[in-house]
Amino acid sequence: MGYVAFVLVLVALLHLYVYRRAVHDVTDGRRARRVGAAVVAVLGLAVAGALLTRTALPPDTARPLHYLGWFWFALLVYVGMVLALGELVRLAVRFVRGRPSPERRKFLARVIAGAAAVTAVGAVTHGAIVARQPRVERREVLLDRLDPAFDGFTIAAISDIHLGPLVDGADAAGFVAMINGAAPDVVAVVGDLVDGSVEELGGYAAPLADIAAPTYFVTGNHEYYSGAAEWVAFLPTLGIRVLRNEREEIRRGDAVLHLAGCDDRTAAASGVPGHGFDLDAALAGRDPEQPVVLLCHQPVMVDRAVAAGVDLQISGHTHGGQLWPLTQVALVDQPVLAGLVRVGPTWLYVTRGTGFWGPPVRVGSPPEITVLTLRSRRSPPG
């Protein structure tokens, strides 16, 4: 709750700044400013409502408010960024020409506010279209210990769907169709599937039962805001295996590939009994000469994976930043935003995710379903 309060304070301050620069400084007369203040206040309340009713209202009821609040929030972010850059323009004008007259100040304010509005509308419109068009991406990963029998084995990685008011069952059915069309050997759902309870969103998740390949799931931080224990019990009814600090042995003849999964790193502090990240438990009893792929929601856990001798970790969580250039904020807590990187002997793949959280907008971070093809460094016999 403290985090939500902090965000609400920041949002309120941003609204005050936008009102000052984009309404007060560009209009004449009290009436125009009062109307502008009222509009900004109503939109600000819509953002607050979207934040506070994330799980308080049924998703169908909350949907109109969430569309209004989150679209405005995305516009607000880009308007605020351009207005902030406008402060540099003001300083440059004052440095070069001295303090401008009231008429010139108003003209400059209108130019900057107009540029902010055009930039925000363009970025958010483009981002809203992109957010609804996930694409299948394919990557190959060379694993030193992979038996040639598993050369070409494919894992479809999907993450951060965020079922809720703005991502529903029809969206889930579309994702399933894309997954089945890619025909992977297994599917890995690496957390943040839902933003709500089983009672509210069980129907939205139902299309996941139509995934053709064996499907595995690990919790993300949002499951622990949404009744993680109930989801862990519900997902197996859809044919999805939940990996909670455990592993599955996948065999091809005498060859073995271990698929391990761990609870999210926030699980231990969530208060859900028995939940907590435990990679040692997941790998207990494994032959250390056999390769292991780890499903783990947050990329930051890769240091643990390296220490445990994991060959490949698949994660999500970052959304690839979702709204450029705010993408860099995610790097405060995570080692990478997206893509395939090598961390010591371990490969780490971070998917940008398939849905979105908050604004139904993605700028510079298109949604994806990634098919990872495992390749063996060892030559096949004969």
C-alpha cells in the first residue's frame, strides 16, 4: 500500500506540473484556466481510480475506467517528458536573449505545449497499436551439455500476460493460437499471468487449456497480489504443470533435459505459507552433468542460477521497459531489459512479455512470444 501511495503522490505532482505548463501558462482568463484545471483533475482521478480498483472491481466493470485512466497516464508521461525538455529551451532562450516579454513567454509556452501534445498523441497511438500485436520471435541457444538427442528442442516462452480488465479471455485465446501455430515441444509461462483472483479471472485463463504442448508455469510477483495459492491450485485443472522449486525430467531415449522452476523472489515475503524462492530444492538430486533450463520470473536471480550451474534461465518481468525512454528504470533492479545474454557459463533469456501492465501501450518494446530452439555443441553419434 505504501508503494501505491508513493505512486499516487508522484502522479499528483505530475498533474500539477502539466496543469501549470500546458494550461495555466498557455491560456488567458480565469474561466479557461478553471475549465482546464477541472479536466486535469478529473483525468487525475481516473488514473487514481485505475490504480486503486485493480482488484477491487470485477474486470468487466473496471474496464472503461482502466482504459480512460491508463491511456491518460501514458499521455501524461509523454507530455510531462516533453514539457521537461521545454525547460531547457526556456533556459537557452533566457541565456541568449535575456528575459523575454510576457507575450514571448506565452508564445514559447504554447509552442512547447503544442509539441508535447503532438509527441504524446503520436507515441501513445503508435504504442497502443503495437501493444495489441504480439509477434512470434525465434532464437537459438547453444548449450554445451545438451545431448544431441535434444538438438532442435523448442521452448515457447511467454510471460507477463497480466489477465485483468484490459487483457481478457479473447486475448488469451489469441496467444494460445499463436503458440500452437509455432508448434513448440514445451511451453514456459514465466510469471505475471494474472492481476486478479481465480474467481474473477478463471474464465479469462480458461483458453490456456487449449495449448497443445506440455505447459509449465512459475509464479511472478503479480501472482502474490492475486491469490497465488488459489492460482497454483487452479492452473493444473487447465493442464498446466506448476513448478514450485521443483523440476521435470524430459527424456529422449537415454538423454535427459531438466526443466526446473522456482517461486518468484517476492514469494517468501508475501505471507503465502510455504512459498519462497529455493533453487537448491529445485535441483536436488540432479546429475550435475545433465543440462538444466530454469524458469524464473525475475532476471535478477541469474546470479543464483550461475552459482548452481544452470545452463539457461528464462525470465520475464521487465516488459522490456514497456514505455521508452522509461525503459532504463527497470535496470535499477534487473541486470538486462530483454534478449539473450551470457552471464558467466549461463545463458539468460529475458522476454519482453506478451501483455502489458498499466497503460495498454508499448513504445519501443513490442510484445512477443519467443520460441527458443536448443542446440547441442556435441556432435551426434555416427
